[in-house]
Amino acid sequence: YQQKASRPIYYYGGEFFALRGDIVREVNKAYQPLWDYNLQCFKENRPKLNEEALFFSVLAEWLNIRNNIANKYIKRMWTSPQYNNGGREVCYMAFTLREETRPLLPVQNAAPNKLHKRRSSILAKSGFLYRNTDGKPRQENKRLPNGNHQKNNTLTCTAMNILIIQSKAFPHRDNSFCYFYTQLAEWLTAHVSKSELFYCYLDVDDTGFENGLLLPDSYEQFYTPANIDAICRFITDKQIDIVLDYSHVITGDTRKFLLEIRQRNPGIKIFTMIHNCPSHTTQLKTYELSRLGLKEVNSPKRLFQWMLPWLYIFLLKRVVKHQNVSAYNTVDEVILLSPSYIPEFRKLIGKKDASRLSAIPNAIQPVKSDIPVHLKKKEIIFVGRFALEKALPKLLKIWEMVQDEIPEWSLVMVGDGDKYQECEEIIAKKKLKRVNMVGYQMSIPYIDRASILCITSVIEGLPTVFTEAMNLGVVPVGFDSFRAIYDMIDDGKNGFIIRDNDYKAYARTLIQLATNDTLRHQIASNAKQQKGNYDIEHIGPLWVKAFRKHGIV
């Protein structure tokens, strides 16, 4: 817990104490490694903590719990093996309050009472009382209950293995999401403890995948007896500590799947990661229905959406709320991409005090510009999937408004997707000038040579392309359709934020940047100063903080 001991461990006589709910939850997280350590001592015939009072006195010191008077709440606490789960050496405990405590003295100053001497001796021999004869703390490494060590009050652990559950395997390490978590495991190994990254998925491409478990049943909600048995064996074999659910809807059988994993592996922690803004489903559907024409009505559902879009969105919001409440109630932690999304998620699930939320951006791969700011081409660039949520007709509409005002500039569009042909048709129909669609390419060289990068998306999470562009000295411009844009851009200083759907303001901003070299170069230079905000050295500690909340480190 990275806390320097200020006094000997206090002995809480008799039973232990139930405190506030948040303290009970912290004790629940912390007891497992101590229990495992105690069992290991028993197997090896070494001194151990023989009773509840000793056991919880150590936990109280770790968690900095101090007693208070609350006798009316006194209840019995049990550690009997009959409460072990599924034959595993796990103990579930109830916690109660107790008034009377007395300090556990250092061994050399122990009270004459033989029982106190024995208890002090047990704590000392078990590795939990570290005092010299002068009463000062010793500085050598401390043995922790999971067999790990604490050196100079810095907590580490011997291993931390992570399993990502996804529908389809990432195709290769160059995939950006694969890179996010690979570098996390590497950073944890370098700075915290040895960490390995594993994957579990329903489908895989022809190239196969390393460190992966292909589940036997390709059922989109995962929950089959064969899949449960396979993943639980994998978790045991690979000694998995953390399961990261990769953006699935956690309802129905998917929820059962995760709950079954936890039931069979009581010590494991399950996180889910939302790689978009929390309200992305309703935002995207609202945009889609705004573009729905009568010619596209080809089913009763489409007819309902076309005739009563407001009612459809109302019902959809109820479904989305149910999905997110189910996720929050199932997992140990929900990982969002930005602090701005925490209040949005709380509002979405209707829990203002929801605490099992962490804001952790994706760490980007380091990029370095080969082109000085003043030598970049007069190009405005888009990089991404040609998909509905990118709202590329908006970008092409804005380009139509500015193309004659900045005749030396061109628009470059990098990427591919199901809306690629639609964009080609818009360009041809409106006879847009100097628009180069180059298809799927390695994007960094294209971004680096451009001067301005544009996003007009209906929804985003925390667009990696923005952070890459800023690191390369390219000016980012985007609609404020997602809250996290305010975390990324200081409007007017290192980029520009445009009120959503204000096409005229967007066009004016592009013309101003294109025609004012001094302004553009200054903004680009400021953007490069943000380099490092989203590298693993900044993001890694955020993951450690989330893990620490659940007693993983």
C-alpha cells in the first residue's frame, strides 16, 4: 500500500470489526493474498497467523483502519473452512465492529501476559512485525502475504497476468489496440512486476495469433459449458490475475459467462473497457435516423424508425441504460477513456455515486516527425475508417465551402470502409476539387506531411489520430461531438474545437489556418508540446492506480 509504518501493528482483541461499507470492500479485496500466504505457511510448517484477531490486525495495519466505539453493531466473524468455496482454499468472512483494542507491543517490550507474548511472537515470526531493539522500523525488504516483497516502502508483486476477452483476435501486433495492451504489459514488467498478456476470442484470422485461446464454441455471447471449461482451465494454467472485457454488451449470456468465471476463480478481477463515449449508441443512431429516407424503408423496423424516430430513440436509451447498469453491476471496474466520461456514465446508469470507474486513455505508439512545421505541405487530411460514425459527408460539405477560398490547398482522405463509395459519389456529384482518396495506407507518413487534420465524427472516444497528429506538429480541428475533445485540445492554442454541426465556423477556421502561416505554425508548434501526454509512461501509472483499488498491486 506504499505507506510507511509509523508504529507497531495494533492488536485488536477478540473479534474484528465491521466498518463503513467502503472499508468492508477494501478488506474484502485485501484479505485474499494474506489468506493464501497463511495457508502456504501452514503447508510449510512455518509460523502463521492462528486466529481471526491476528489475521485482521495485520489487515487493519495495511489498510490504515483504526477503531471506534460501535458496540451495538457487534456481530460474530467466522473464518471456518466450511465456508470455503468450491473446494478452493478460499474463505469468505463477515466483518463486525468492536470497541476495545490495545496496541500490539514490539516483541522485546511485550506485556507479561503469555497470550500477548505468543501473539506478538507469531506476528514477528510470520514476517509482519519489523522492529529493531530500539523500536525503530527495520529497512530491509518486507515479505508480503502473497510471497512478494516490499522494498523501501515500495509495493511490488511477483507476477500480474492479464487476459483480454474479445470476439475476434487482433490480427497482429501492429494493430493499434493490440499495441495499447502489449506495451502496458511491457511497462508493468519494467516498473511493477512481471506481466504477461493473453487473449481469449471466438474467431481468428488465417494468420493465427500468439498467446491466445480460441474458444471451442463460436457463440457470440460466449456462455456455453465448453467455453466456460476452456477459459477456466486457461486462467488456471496461465495464472491470470485480471480479465479485461473488450467492449462487449454485458447482458444475458455474456453476463452469465463473466459471473461464472468469477465464481470458479474467486480471486480474479474483471474489468470492462468502453472504447468510445458512453452514449455512443444513441448518438450514432440519432444521426443515422436523421439521414434515413423513404427509399431505405424496407422492413417494419425501418418504417417505425422513419415514422417515429423520437420514440425509437427514447426506447433505445432505456435499452442502453439497462446494458450499462448490467455491466457496472457485473464487473469490478469500468474503464473509460476520459475523465469527462465519468459523469456521463454516471448519468447514463442513474448512479451519481458510482465509484468503480476509472479514466484511462489509450497509450499511443511513439511517433516522430521527419518534417519541420514550416515545410509541411498545404494539405488538409482525414485519416480513419470510412464508416457512418465518421460522418464524412459533413467533411466533404465543409470542403465544398472552402475549396475556392484556398486554391493552393488539397484534401487528402486516407482509409477504407463501407462508406468509401458513397464519398466517391458525393465528390463526383458535387464536382469537388483537389480531393485525393488514397485508400488504406500506413497513415503516419501521410499525417506527417500534412498541415491540418480534420475530424467531423458523430461519435469518438479518444481519437488516436488526434494525438498522433499533435505529436507530429499537425493542427487538429474537430467538432465537439465528444466530451473528451476538451481533454485533448486547448481551443485556439494547440488546435481548434468547433461547436457540433456549425459548418460555417468550421469553414472559417480552416480558411484562417490555411491563409495565416504564422498562426498555423504557432498552433502546430504548441501541439507538439503535448507530446508525451498519452505515452505509456503517463498511462501506465493510471492502470496501476486502478489495479490498486482492487488489491491487485
